Amino acid sequence: ILPSRLSEEQKRESDTQVKALQQKLSDLQRNKATRERLAEIMMQHLVFPSVAAALGVSPTPLEADGETVEAEVGTEVKRRGLVVQ
């Protein structure tokens, strides 16, 4: 349907739907950013041998800091002096 042929009520309903979808997209992007930040924070705390052992990783120093690793949840996080094996 062409926008010029929509009634005022249909236009308002359409605007409401667009705003709801924009809010949902914003929420999803914020949630993704939060998950990525949490994964990054968690990677910084793997220096404790008991935590590294519980997660099945080795707290081995990096050869080149700033490399990336694919986390189990599918988010890419920056390594901070640790290697995830």
C-alpha cells in the first residue's frame, strides 16, 4: 500500500509499529553490547588458576596482546594476556 493511500489511523498504527520495532532493535543491540562487554570482563579475570581450570582454559601469557578469540557464545572478545585453548 502506498503511504499516500493510508488513512490517518493506518498511518498512526504504522508509526507505532515502526517505533516498537526501533525500540526492539535498540534493546537487542544494547543486549549484544552488554554480552560482549561481560565476555571481555570475564576474560580479564581468568588469571585465577581455579577459574581457568573450571572453564577448561589455560592462563598462558599471550605472545601478542590484542589478538582476538571466538568465545563459546559466539562473541568476539579481545584477549588480555591470556590464551583460550
